[in-house]
Amino acid sequence: MAVSQYKLGALLSYTTMGFNALAGLLYTPWMVSCIGATDYGLYTLALSVVNMFLLDFGLSQAVTRFLARYYAREDKRSVPMFLGVVYKLYFILAIVIAAVFAAIYLNADLLYANLSQGELDTFKNLFAVAALYSCFLMPCMPFEGILVARERFIALNICTLVYRVLLVAGIVVALLNGMGVFALVVVNACMGVLYAAAKYIIIKKCTGDRADILSWNGDIAREMLGFSVWQAITQSTEQVSSVIMPSILAITSGSVAVAVFGLASMINGYVYEISNVLRKMLYSSIARMLQESDARIKLQNQSIQVGKLQLALTGFFLVGFIAVGDRFVSCWMGPGYPTLSLCCILIIAANVFRMPQCVGDNALTLEGYVKQKALLGIFQMVLVVIFGTMLSWTFGLVGGCVAVFLAGFLRAIGLQYLINRYLGIDARMFFAGTFVPWLLPAVISGAGGLAISHIVPLSGWSGFIVCGLGTFLLYALLSLVFSWKGNDRDRLLRQLGLMSKRPVGRE
């Protein structure tokens, strides 16, 4: 496969990410003003409930893994039978999830008793459409795994970018014509169907893979399920707070709290995506490293180097929101969201502890410790439910965000324990090499940014840009002085330069 597949594919992925972030930041306030905070909260709630069950279940990664192995062996005869088994499994899964959605719809008045009758009726209509199209598209979920296994990154990412552009355009048209919140869900459904159809056409034209729908192989099914179950649990708990907490807040605090939490989760999602790019890039180099005789030493060193960079990235967003978060929220959403900045700080803070662990996290997966990671994810999910219910009932939205932070922080501690136990990466060396050098620049630049924000008399976007730029320059300068010393930057760039070579077994 040509290197351009990876380079251009990565460029398109970043372009899509940038478009998502820019479009979300620009049109979300307008959307809220058009449909109202209550309807936006119900829209967020309906999609979050659907997304809670519309998970990949680890099967997509299993599809990529098994197909890549068949292609490497040139075992073309096994591909149709394998795809036939995959589509059947997804079809069965769609039926099960449809039954769950039906139960939620019929018992919505009991599950969301805090909603008024009008809000409940709106939610049920939105949920019905979202649930129907999600179940319809469930058997199409293997498409992405097939394209990744065939290394069709350019076609896949072009398709994804076009889908995102059309989705935003459709929502804008619906809002301009005053169609209301129901039209937004319909637009999501229509664009989702078109996206799946486009991927199917790419598979048909570019890969030639066909599924033998009439065949069944129990061994393949058992092997797939054995691989995917624990991975599915791990994946489903990665962003567990964004799908569980809206339902908890709907029960304890109402639709407005759900809307504000949805905005904070959206900001956190952008931070997570930015941090996750490096995690994906380094996956293959970690796989090669694990095959070497001095793997533990190299893994220890790289975990510190990459952890410092990840902490610098996620830490900047945390420091930035501490310093100028209120200005940003005022410019972005206007008045009426006094707790949004604090919610963003609390949710992002959980990522500040988690994302620097990406090297050890990837190594655990590569070494087969998926079950342990899955159990840790379940532990976090339980904590979110317990802490979220207790704290949001007493302290409302802010209490729910505190629960998200506590659960994320405890998961990070547990993950570091697994990394230390199974990989031999010394936790004290890791924290001493990453967090200790970062603390002083973070505290000083955060305090300095707050001072700049209070001193600068400008308001609006101009004031935010000036204060934000000042905070960034202070943070960057202090980080270079205290966090990055010697040849650390050059060493990291050389490591990242390896990513221009062909990855091994991973996009």
C-alpha cells in the first residue's frame, strides 16, 4: 500500500476533525437559539440514549483484524464466509437493541419522570426516529472495518468528510426554514443512510469483497466473539460519562442541565480527539518496540516522552479554560451559562490524567490485557452512576461534572496500576517525568492568564483572543523552559518521523 494512503488519509482525518470542531463551535449556539435550550437538551438526551446502546461492540476491530490476516495469507476463500458470519451477528445485534429501544420508549414516562408532559412527548418522538434509523444501520457497521483492513484510508476519510459537511449543511437548512428539533433528527437519519450507502459502494468498487449470507461457521463466530467482547466493553467505557450522565441529569436536574452538560461534553470531545491522534499514530511503533529484547526500558522512556507531549496538549486546554473559560463561553454562547466553563474544566481535567498514559494503554491492548482494561472501564461506569446520582441530586449539574472527574481520575489511577503490574513501567518514574515538570508551568500560566483576563479591558471576541493568546504564549514559554529540556524535543520528533513509514496492523 502506498505511503500516500497513510499521509493523505491522516490529513483528511485532521481536516474532518477541524471541520467538526469549527462547525460545532459556530453553529451550536445558533442551533440552541433557534430551537431553545429545552429542545436542545431533549435532542441531546435522545441521541445520547441511542448512542448508549449503538456501540461498535468490538466487532469492527475484529473485522479489521481477521480480514487483514486473511488478506496477508491470500486466503480469499475464507473472506466471503467470514463476512457472512459478521453480517449475521450484526443483524442479531440489531434485533436485540431494537427490543431494548422499544422498552425504553414504552417506559419513558417512568425513566424520565422529571420531564414535563410536553418535554416527554417531544423526547419520545425524537427517540423513536433516532432508534429506528440506528437499528436499520446496525448491519452496516462492518463497512468501516472492511475499508480499514483493505487500507482504503483516502476513500474512507473523503467519504467521512463529505458526510460531515452534508450533515452540517442539512441541519443549517432545517434551522433556516424553522423546521424545529424534529427535523434535526430526520437530517441525522438521512445523512446516516447516505453515509452507509457510500461506504458500501466503495467496498463494492474498490475491494470486490462479497459476503456469503447463506453460510455459517460456528468456529469463526466463537473466535470473533471471544476477541471482541472484552474489547467492546473497553471501547464502550472510553467516553462513558457523555452517554450516561445526560440520562442521570435528566432524572435529577432537568433538561437545561442536560443541555449545558452536552455543550461541555462537546468541548471535551474535541480535546479527546486531538489527544487521540497521537495515540493512534504511535500504535504501530509500540507494537514493534514490544518485540525487542529491551522493550521494557524503551517503553518506559517513550511513555514519559509521549506522556509529556500529551499532557502539554490536554493541559493547555485545562489551563486555558481556567484562565479565559468564562470569556470564551460568553462569546460562544452568550449570557445564561454561568456554570459551563466550570463544567468544561472538571470534565477536561479527567482527560489530563488519562491521555498521557496512551503508550502504556496501547501496550496493554497489544499484549492482550483487554479483560483487565474492560473491568477497569466497568468500574468507572459504576462510579459514574453512583457518584453522578448522589452528587447531581444534591449539587445539580456541577455535582454531576464532579462525579465525571472523580470517576475518570480513579480510572487513570487503576490504569497506571495495570501498566505497572503487567508491563513493568515504573509509576513513580512516569509521574516524575511527566506531571512534576508540568505542574509549575501550569500553575503559573493559569494564574497569569487569570491576571491577564482581569487586566485587559477589551470584551467580546477581541478580548478573548488577546487574553487567550497571552495565556498560550505564557504557557508555551514556561513549558519549554521547565518541561522540555536537553534533546527531548528532537528525540520525540525522530520517533514521530517513523510514522511516515508503513504502520503495522493498525491505521
